[in-house]
Amino acid sequence: MASELKVVAPVTEKIHFAIGISHVGHVLTAESSSGICAVYLGKSPKDMMASLQQQFSAATCVDGGKGVKSTLSKVIDQIHNPQKRFDFRLDQRGTLFQQQVWQALCDIPSGSTVSYSDIAEKLQNPGAVRAIASACGANNIAVIVPCHRVIRKDGSLSGYRWGVEIKQALLRRERMTLTK
């Protein structure tokens, strides 16, 4: 009896995205079927879309749909009103170490900053300062996973994937809303 070989085509993941504007510039929010997988900040929607396609190269990126515009509106609202917190479902992809760092970032209160060394101590891994900086740089979900709240031990601003000017603007807005 001959056996049959059944070929199954791979299912391509769909990433739905929407782009809006905030006081820090353009905001791209993207969602997979599991939750928000990207929030990018920047000046060029075209560059942000190219970054999204590069990050999720095996997926099909689709403009709009599946409630992503509503999610974008909430993300922009959170940028403008950082004390307001939404309960977003996240699809944050990374190593176990990166996940631990990103969780530690989510524990930093709005209006506060911590150093890379502080996070290393919290994770009981004092030698991992550079790895923590790399994990911050690999964070695809700006603002919701607040890597902008991490600074150097001397108090100066360090680099930021979306630009130091945007980092300054986010921190300034957070401090302003604390004093209101």
C-alpha cells in the first residue's frame, strides 16, 4: 500500500498596524493575534513601516483592521497622559533574560527613572549591565514597556532606540503630569 504525502502550506502570520501622531512624533502600533507586538516612535512613517517589516519578516504586515486603530488611540492617550494605564495584551518576543528585563521595566513608576545598574541589582545579576542595556535596545514596545525610564548611573540620559530627543520628551511629560 502506497502512503500519501500531504503537503501543508505554512500559515503566514498577519501583523495589523496603524500609524498616528503624538507630541513626540509619529506612533506605529502593531498587533499579532496574541497582542501588541510593536510600538515604534519616530519622524518617518515609511521608516517605521520598513522596520516593522524587517522585524517581522516572516509575517504579512497589514495596514489597519482587527481593532488596531483603537489600540493606537489608547497608546497615544498613554503617551499624552502617562499616569493613565491601560491593560494591554502584549506579544513581546525575546529571550528569557530579555523578558525578565522588560518585566522589570514595567515595574518602574511613571515619572521615575532607574539606572541599568539598578535593574541589574533587582534581577540579582550585577554583572549584566551591558546585557540589560541591550535588552532595552531590543524592546519593540515603546512606552508600554518603558525603556525610556532607564538612564545611566550618573543620571545622564543614555541612548534610546527612537532618539534621545523623544526620550527627553517622554520623561518631561511624565514629570509634568506628576505635578498636576
